[in-house]
Amino acid sequence: MKARLKKPADLKRRKFSLPELLVFVLVFGLVGYILIRVFAASNPNLQGDLNNDNRVDVTDMSILLSNYGTTNAAADVNGDGAVNVLDMSILLSNYGKTYTPAANFTTSLTSGMTITPPYTWTFNPGVSSVKGYFWADGVLLGTAVPNASGSYSFAIQTTTLTAGAHTLGHAWDLADGTHQSPSSSYQVTIDNGTTLPPPPTGTVYFDGRAKNMTLLTSTGYAAPDGSIGTIVSKQSPQMWDCLCFTNNSMSLVSDAYYGKAFKNTEGPGDRNPWNNGAPAYDASGQVSKIMPNDLGKTDYYAFAIKVPTGWQNPDWSSLLSLGYETRAWDQLALNVNLVNGTLTYQFYQNAGYVNCPTTTCAGTGFASVNIQPVAYDQWTEFIYAVKWSTTKDGSAKVYTRVPGGTWALKMDRENIDTYLYGATSYGTVRQDMSDMTTIVDKFGLYFGYWDTSRTSFPYETVLHNGITISSDLQTAQSTLP
């Protein structure tokens, strides 16, 4: 009698016994154990490639399963210290993918070379890419976009790296988001030609950079009587005196250069939740810090701004306000507005003597100075150096640079008032400011339109790295990488 061939339906009913499953798991795990003993390093260019053979396949799955539930770094795909379902998810999402190292990678570096700044460091991945990274000793120095030939460049200045030995490396992103890097780094010596200035010895009075925060959220509005109403705000650590935004229109986001950034996206209905009288033709979202008035002293404020492509040009907009007395407009500010059709960073000031007891008006020290055009999608770093005064012996300087570049003095106003004093409808301030012991420093996004009937308008977005307040210029500069 001929044996009956099994039909597909018969095969589907085949069930594995518990001993058979245990044998399968043990064998699979043993294979993984042997493989991980042989291949100690995973592939930094392809997550899930645990044996570094430039592909994610059953071998990598075996390695992960044999170490599931352990802390073995060789199988910890996401580097969080535990081999668990998160690593499995990443591996599965890349299962079947391969990585082909760039065969035509070129760089201006050679191991053992001596670099004398200023020096232009260049590299070409040899593949089509969209973003380049420059690293030194495991720290990101800067990023770049490719030129017409696909190459990237970064300027090493005398202040970029200390004199001596450094390990430099490259990386790049493909259009599909894949992050790649060559297999080698480069040992170089930096010869600055002169002795670098010593590390800053000044004081950082306040460090409000986004990288220091882990939580930032705010929803709801105050009640008409000024009570907390529906406001629910959280921050960690406790850094700001007012989370002056709602709808979570201000948030923490990752940033390749600064680690983290504050992202503002405001539109109709976004406002300071404590301001029940905010007009519908304005939108705002800010964080603020109460500080002592520093009359007679000089403070250095360091911060960075990025305006993404897509800015819709409201009639006016403010990104930062310093020394705000809550009396008449901003005392010192950074605005962005159109100037002859070009979006421009502007220094704004309303200071000096004011006399408008029934309204608000400009002080004798009112000014608006164009600093430089906005470079969309690129960080611009600023330092405001301010000597606070109400007796015309103050000053305001503005320095700017691209990250990693050379600082340039863009504005220097001397012998001016920088605080406001006199009478407005919001109250009076004595010239010696004895009745104004504290002020407010704040940043975010506040914009609006002159048409007071306008209640529908586009959302706008801007990013900040935060703000530091320091005792001197060198210390302020040191808070920006």
C-alpha cells in the first residue's frame, strides 16, 4: 500500500511539543552565545547588526535571544543598559536590511597630521547624503549641508579645540534617515600657534538651557478671577517662574548640535494662560524668570535662535525680552521682522524716561536696530552685553556668530539708558529703581497683527537653545559650544 502524502492542511495541524520547543530555544540560544563570543562589536551604521556583518538576519536574532533579559552591551541595540523588547523591536524593524560601506569616502585628514588653525576640514562620503557631522573626542563640533559635489566642510578656529592631541571623526545622514560613518577615526595634533586663553573664571548666574530640562508641559487657562482655573503645568527641574504658554505650544525637542532645544509653535488661541485679556489677533508662548534688577551692573546673555523655513511674516514678532519691568513694552528685546522684504533679526529697546500716566508710550531711549538677515533653518548664536542704567551711562552690545564660528560685534550703543523709569498706566518707576527690585527675563514666541479684527492666521514656529546669564563675555561664550 502506498503511503498517503500529507496535504497542506495536515501540515498546518502539526503542533510542537514542549520538549521540542525547549530544544529549539536552547539550540538557538547556544548558537547566539557562540556568535557573540566571536563577534564582540555591533555595527554602528546599522542598528540590529550585532555581529557586524553589514546585514540584519537570523544570526543577529539568535544573538539577541541568547542575551534577552541581560545587560550584555553586545546585544543591547539601543544602548539603554538592558536587552529587552525595545531592542527586539529595533532589530525587527531593520530585519533584512543591509549596509554597504562607502567605498569612495575621502577626507582632508590623515592620522598623525598636525593642524594649524584656521583650517578647513572637509570630507566626502562617496554616497548621496543630506547632512554631515564633525566630531572631536566624542563631542559634536558642528553639522553642515553638502555642497554641489556632495562634500562637507567645517572651519577649525584657534578657539575650536585646545592645543594637543585629539581624535576626529565624521558621520553623515542619507536621504532616508540612515546614519552612517566611516570605520576609522583620525588622531591629529592641534597647534594653535599661541597659548590659548585660560578657561573662563567668571560666574554663570543663571543657566536656562534646554539641555538641562527633562519635562516641560502646560495646558489650560486661568479663571476670570485670576485663580488657577484649568491650568496644569509641569517642569523638571524647577527652572522657570512662569510657564506662560498653553496647549503645549512650547516643548522640548532633540537637537543634533545643542542636545535639546525649546520649540515654539503658536497660532490662534495660543497665549499666556494667565492673561485673560489677551487679544485674539495675537499669539504667544513664553517661559520667564524673575531676576533682581542689576542697575549699575553689566550682564552677558547668551542664546541661540533658529527660524525654520515656512515663516509666514506676521506684522510683528518678538523672540526674547530682557529686563522687562511690566510697565511699557519691552526694555531690551530681540525681534524678527521684514526689512525691505528680508526677514531680519532686530535689536529693540524701550528705555529711559517715560511720561504717559494714562497709556503706554516710548521712552527717551527708544531704539530699533537691524542686526542681520535671518538664515532659515540655521542656528544663529547671540550675546547681549548690557550695562543696566537709568542715568545715560549704560550700554548695549550685540555679538553674533554661526555655531563654531568667530564672534562678530554687530552693534555697540554707548551712553544710553537701558532701564525704563517714569509713569505709565501700569504704574510708575523711580529713576533709582528702588520700587522695582525685580524684573523679568523671558523668551519664546510672541507675534501678532495690526488688524485688530483678525482672528485667523498661520501658525509660526521658532526654536531656542535657552539662555544663560553670565558675569563676563568669555564665560558667556563658553556656554555656547
